[in-house]
Amino acid sequence: MIGLHGYDGQIGDTDTQVRQHRSDEGFVKVDRMAEAIRERTGRRPMMVMGGSPTFPTHLHREGVQCSPGTFVFWDHSYKTTLPDLGFDYAALVITRVVSVIDETTICVDLGHKSVAAENPFPRVYFLNAPEATPVRQSEEHLVLKVADASTFKVGDVLYGAPVHICPTVALYERALVADGGKLIDEWKVVARDRKIHI
């Protein structure tokens, strides 16, 4: 064993003082464990601390390496609950209107297979339809309530910022990278092709 990883991703308080206090409390436990290991082995283990919401609470701790997980893409949830970090979401999912059901209801092709579905609604925030409210979701479709469905037509594209980006990314084989409105690269999503080696 060369180190300890103290993951405190459950700490996501918007209030930075509360977040720091809770992080400090958790760190004391990991620090005690690291010291106990040093007393028994003569070597203090490397300490890797934090998750995405708490990495700033560990930045100035001596001998600690930070491990934010969501820093590459961020997501809509962290943007709204952790405004002090100043990050913007950097990944979108694109969906299309597949049906105009009635005067206030539309259906898009953004089902469980397209966006993380473990959280309650909303699971995605639509940049060009912020008033759209999710009603139900299946594997392939998401039904939305809107003020006036006549403003939508089949084929219209909606741009969605996922509320939870981590499992959403693993639903896709590749991420298309855009800069200045132009596609400039593709990244293979390695987490999608996981395999257990025994």
C-alpha cells in the first residue's frame, strides 16, 4: 500500500464555510489513519483527498494530492450548487423532438440510454427550452410539458446540460469536442468499454 484515498464526494454544501467545516471533520479521520500507518510502518502514506465539490477544501493541506473527478466536463448540478468554484458545464447532450403530443406536451429522444437516470427529475437542463418540464422517461424517450407545443416541430434540436455528467459520459462511445462552434476533435470514452480481468 502506498497511500490513502479519502473520498468525501457526499459533501456538496453550497455554503463554502459549511463545506470547509465538514471537509475538515472528515480529513481529521483520514489524517489519524495515515499517522497510525506511519507509526506501524515508519512511512507516512501518500494522501489523495476529495471529490469534485471538496477539492478546494484540501488545496492547502500539506502532503495532500487533490482528486476532483468532474473537472473535465462539470455539470449543471455543480454549476448551480457550487457557484463559488466558477466552473461552467462543458458537455451537452443533443436531442430531437420526435413527437408533438398535444398543445402542451412534446416527446424527445433522450431516454435512460442517453442521460444519467439515477436522480429524480430534472435530469437535464435544456439551454434552448429552459421552461420544459419532464413528465416521464423511458429507455428511448423523454416526455416534456411546455408552455406552447406549437412552437416545436418534429426534428427540432434541443441542447441539454446533464444534471449528472459522470454516468452520462459513459453512455457514449465518443465525446465530440467543439471550439468556437466547430468540431475540432473526438475523444474516446474509455469508461464505456470497461472489462474485468480475472
